[in-house]
Amino acid sequence: MKSGIRQNSITLQSVSKACAALLLLLLAPALASAQSWTWATETVDTSGKSTSLAVDEQGNVHMSYLTDASSVKYAFRAAYSSRWFTMLIDSVGSGWDTMPTKLTLDRQGNPHVCYTPGAIKYAFFDGKKWNTQQVSPNSGTVAYNCAVAIAADGTSHITWYQYGKPDGSDYLHIKYAVLQDGAWIARTIDFSAQTGKWHSLALDAQGRPHISYDAFVNGQLKYAYWDGQHWVVKVVDSRDMRKFKDQNIDAIGMGSALLLDSQGRAYISYEDDNSLRYARQGDTSWNIDTVDKITPSGSWVGYRSRQVLDRRGFPHVSYEDAGSVKHAYWDGKQWHVQVISPVGVDRTRYPDIAISPDDTLYISYRDAFDGSMKVAVGRLAGTAAQTTAAENTKEKH
């Protein structure tokens, strides 16, 4: 008799587990399609701007940023923790209060950072300490943006905007360098008028560089890549293209951010005079969406978009709009826009975005009221509820 009761109990437990699993499977697509994100905010430091974020394979979060005291700093947050640790990378002195920082990770999860205090500087953490160097000494004045990427074999690639020549005259072109046998090999990518003040760098599976950048005078967004023998340059969007659509747009390609998907196709978020745009590389042409109408802050740093792709290959973009921080995301059918941090006293917010292997989003930004460095942590609504339901099912049965 006792044996029969035990068998019935096991059968009921099995049915209960199966029902719970089925319920979770039925709920998951509905929750995913709704694409509702919930956010929590964490404070990293008492001041911060010019942020750059990355998440490693374990879900740990890494950040570079500039403090109000003109120090370049690094911050680290372990996965499943809300506690941030910070350390000094370099002190750059006054006069570089809007200098950018850009961070990337190598295969071991070590951070690499570029920044431009009148020169192009490169810092990397070797597991024990930070090492810093100047990439192109005596080349003239470097300002505005830079980018850094590390190939799978550990090769370092870097880009920057060469503002001036050694004699003090203007240069105004994007430059690219790769570290080979201990020496940086540098070249200019595009000699069109004023190219690359805003730019972004990505590497493909072969470790070859791809760059998105603006040609400001000509009103163009450009895309360049190294095919193994030479640079190939394409125009993605332009003032002339818009004229055929009765659109009177002057500047195009500011604040660009480039990503490559697993097939090597390029995705570029960027801005024009009054909108956030998104370009997807097709077989023969670019597919371009207008994501949101925006009002930039008026400063060059206000033109700033950053993007990531989630596990389904859908893009998420962080950007500024009239002093607010926004998150735009594609759900497979249309774009949605959320305000992450509203308008305040400080109208320049320096947002960046990163994503973890489990699709947790991180958006860094400057607080609009006290100037502190904040990070908003976003999760798809229902994810926590599904996890809790699964854990409860295991505990009960």
C-alpha cells in the first residue's frame, strides 16, 4: 500500500514539473515579444563623463571614464554584484574636460583604453598594473574621438582624429594604426575634407578593421574596411542622397557607432541635424531607419550614439536627446524608445551601453544634477519572474 502511494506521488510530481516547464515555455515568447525593460540605477563615482563600457564573458562590467578633476579612471563591477571598484589610469591635466575615453576587452578580459589629451594615448592592464604609451608621438595635435579594438590573436588596433600637424596647421583626418612587432604602423584612411571627427572601429572574424565615420564638410556617413590588400570606402548616407527625398539635412554621420554581426554585416547608429538613424548593410545597398527625432546639446560631445546587439541579433542604442538619456531598441518589427534618465541641470550626459551574455543591459551616464557617474541596469520584464518560478518549482518538487 505504501509503495502504491509513493508511485502516485512520483507521478504527480512529474506531471507538476511538466506543467511548470510548459507554462514557462508558453510565457517566454510572450514576454520577449512585449520587450518591456525594467531598470535599476547604481552609482559608480562622485563625478564622471566620457564613459565607455564593456562586459566580459563572465558578465563582469568594465568602464573607463574622465573625472571632473581630469583624471582617466577605470571602474569594475563583478557579475551579480552592485559594488563598483575604481582605480586611476592617468592624470591628463586641465584643458581636456571633454576628452573622450574608449574601452575594449581582450580575450582574457583585460581592459584596453584610448584617450586624447592632445595626443593619442593607449593604456592596457596586464593583469597586475596599467601600462600607458603614446601611439604616434610628434605627429601634431590629436583631439576629439578615438577607438580601440583587440583582435583574437591579441593584435591592438586604434583610430583617432588627427586635428593638427606638427607645425600647428590643421590636418582634420581620421588615422588608423596597428601594433606590429612592437611598433605602431599608422596611416590616414580618408583625405576628404574634415573626416572622422566622429568615428567607430570594429574588427571582423579575420581581425580586419572596419570603420564608420563622418565626412562633415561633404555631409556624408562613410564606411571603410580593410580587405587584406587595401582600404575600401563606401558612402552609407549623404546630404545628396537626402535631396532626392526632399529632405533638407546639412550634417550627417555624427556620433556614429559600428557593430558587425556573426556574418560580418555592418550595423551603424548615427545622427544628423535632428534625428537618430540606423543603417543595416544589405547585399547591394544599405537599409536605413529613422529611429527618433532628437535635439542634440549643441556641443560636439552631444552627438553620441552607442549600440550593442542582443542574443537575437537585435540592436539597442543609447544616445542623448535635449539633455535626456534614451534607450532605443528593435524588437524585430519596430523601434521602441525609453527615457533612462530625464533632463536636468547638466545637459551633456555622455551615455554608453554594454550587454552581458544573459542580455542584461548596462547604460552609463553623467547624472544631470550632481555630475556623478551612474549606471542603469536593464532587464527584460518577466526574466526575474520566470527565474523565480523555475526555482520555486525545483524547491517544491
